[in-house]
Amino acid sequence: MSDAQEAGSASEANRAHIDWFCDWVREGAERASDMLKPPEAAGKHFREARIEFWRGIRELIDHRIDRLSRTGNANKGTRVVVE
């Protein structure tokens, strides 16, 4: 067997090993993903909780806007004419 053939054979063996390793990692990641995926009912609760979280943030912002609006004109700033 020539040096070129030995190099090609070694390269193919390395490539096969790398392919096997990548497949092994991919399958492991898929299994981990399946194990960590919540049941449908739990997923529904998480989605609803996320919506409620953002509604709470909106309430905080609306409350702050109302407080700032009630303070009157003292904090409104001045008008500047831009040419």
C-alpha cells in the first residue's frame, strides 16, 4: 500500500469517527430535549404565566405614567424652538 493510499484510508477512518461522534452528540441532545420538555398542560400554564408577567409589567408602567401625569406642570420641561 502506498503512502497516498494509507493517508486516504486514515482520513476516511477519521471522518467516519467524527461522523459517529456528531451523530452521538445529536442523539444525546435530542434525548435531553425530550426529557426536559414539559407536558402539554404544564406548557400551557407557563405560556399563560408569561402573559400575566407582561401584563404586570404593563400595570407598573401605567401606574408610573399616572403618577407622573398627576404631578402637574412643574416637571414638564421647557419648549425649545429648533431652527
